[in-house]
Amino acid sequence: MPRSPLQDSDIAGFRRQAADAAMHLFAEQGYQAVTMRALGAALGVSAMTAYRYMSGKEELFALVRAEAFRRFAERLEAALAEAPRGRADDARARLDRLKQAYIAFAVDQPDAYRIMFELRQPAGADSPELAGESRRAFAALHRTVAEAVAEGVLHGDALTVAHLLWASTHGLVSLHLAGKLAMGRSLAQLAAIEHELVAFQQPGVAPAPRRPSTSARPSTRPSTRPRPRPRPSTRPSTSTSTSTSTGTRPRPRPRPRPTTTRSTRS
């Protein structure tokens, strides 16, 4: 007896269940270890049943990654929807809400986060759904940074700043998920610091000027070398000498007056 054709609602429901089951499998075992047979076992069906809803493992992996990015984008968009608007510091508040939502998602759904950023999609296995959800998640950050630049809160190219903020938060989250934040500071303590915004808050910050090399320009500092003392003259000193070792001119010796004797007339 031929099987009845699948309804769209049946396909969508099975694919959601498959994404939930495979997300943990991919995160724990990696791409190579997951099979359609393992997926069927996790769902309580045969591998042939799973093939009725998708072409194979590559499509399954793209489906799982697209679902992870969809959840991620929804978390970021919900955080922005709750952020205040209309005050001077609202742009910074929205950026902080995005950062906290980013971290909260990674902590709450570590399997989804690892699949999004740690497992590479096989070449040629990308899907339009995956590409769209990935762009949607980044667009939330890019749009918020562009608003902050337009309001004068941040300075620089919005796309570049968005990438750098993303890289900073991703690094912090990845260290936490890997259990590497064990040097005296926790994820919560580090996440409370807005270190990634410091470089973009002040316009025209130039690097400190380099000190000129001493070989390129002579120094104007007085020399610290002692001056050599003048050597004593080997010539015999006379009364007409103009200088001595003490630098004073000697007084001339007085000449003796000639003595005269009066003659006595006899």
C-alpha cells in the first residue's frame, strides 16, 4: 500500500524534532561521528524514516545550524525590543543589553552556540535558510552599532566596530565554555566591564608619539662627562706669567729703590 504524501505541517514538525535531537549529537560528538542512524535512534524511528524528511546528514547539519542561529537572533532582537529609547545614553544601554543577551544565550544553550561557531559547515552544504538566519543575528549588532555611531556615542566605521565587539564577546564566551576562565576572574565579573567600548568612545585618539632616536638628532642635554683639568705648564714660572693653575694673575715683585749717600764736605 503506498504511503500517503507528507503534509507541510508534518515535515516542519519532524524537522524541528530532528534539529533538537541532532543539536546535542553534533555538539557532543562532532560532525563526522553523527549519522542518520544515530538520529533515528535518538528520535525512536528508523534511519529510513529520517530520510523521508531530509536528504542526508549535510542537510540535517545545515538545518541544525539554521535553527541555532534563529534562536540566537530571536534572543538578541528580544533584548533590543526591551531596551529604552529617547535618552542620551540609550545607545550604550542597547549595546549592553545585546552583550548580556549574547552571553546569556551561550550559557543557556551551549550546544547551539558550539554548533554555530565551532563546527564548520561542509563545502557546498550551506542553505539559504542558514545564510539568512546567520545574517539576521549579525544584523542586530550591526544596526545597533550604526545607531550608536550616528548618535555620537561611538566613533569609527560601524561595520568594523561591530566585528570587533562581536570578536571580543565571542572570545570571552568561548573561554568560559572551554573552562579556561580559571585565573581568578569569572565570566560575570569580566562581562560587567565595558572594555571593548573604550577604544571607540573618544574621537581622534592617536597613538603616543615615538621618541626620536638619539642617533637621528643630537641630544640637547648638557654633557655629564667631567671636563679635563688643564695640564700644568712645564715652563719655568716668571713674574710676567699671565696665568697659573689657580687662574689668578700674580702681582709683580717690587723693585728695590737705589740708595743714595750724602757726601760730607770737609
